[in-house]
Amino acid sequence: MSQYLMSVHHDYGTEFPPMEEMQPVFAAVDRFNQKLQSEGAWVFAGGLTAIEHATTVDNTGERPIVTDGPYAESKEYLGGFWVIEAADLDAALAWAKEGSAACRGKVEVRAFQAE
């Protein structure tokens, strides 16, 4: 089994619906998480706070620099993720299709580097 990162991305220009409209999405993601767990594919998952709360640390120079905001400026940002175990990429993509439907967002799939 290999591990895969399934990351959920959001567009900056898209506003989140009110909380009451998000409840069905949260319920669908919870059902998806439970399915991942019951089928043994679950490793870890989490949603992230809003991109406005990001802080970037750069300690590659003479001294560390801490900056408010995300590292990269782009039209999209990472909103959450799953780490799963799957037999191969096709199996991971099948999970990603379900995850995308549950969270109503695009899901990027990437394998972890082999040790």
C-alpha cells in the first residue's frame, strides 16, 4: 500500500456559503471520512483555517523572517486534505472522486515519495 495526499483547493474569488448551507457538506465529508476509516484507507485528515490566518517562516538566510500571509500568491489555496493508503493511483483516484463530491471542491492527488 502507498500513501497519497488528497488536497482540497479553493478559489480566492469564491465566497463560502453561509454556515447553514455548509452543514450538508460537512455531513457528507463526515460520511466520507467514516467510509475511509471503515475500509482501512484513512491515515489522517484535516481542514485548515482561512488563508488570511497563514504565517510564512523563512529561515534560509542569516536570520529567520516571519511574514503574515501565505507563502505563495495565487488564485487558489489549500483548504484541507486527506492522507490515505491505497493499493495504487487508480484506487486513490477513486477515493478522490468520492472526496470531491463530498466536499464539493477540486481534489488534487499526489503520492508520497517512497522511502
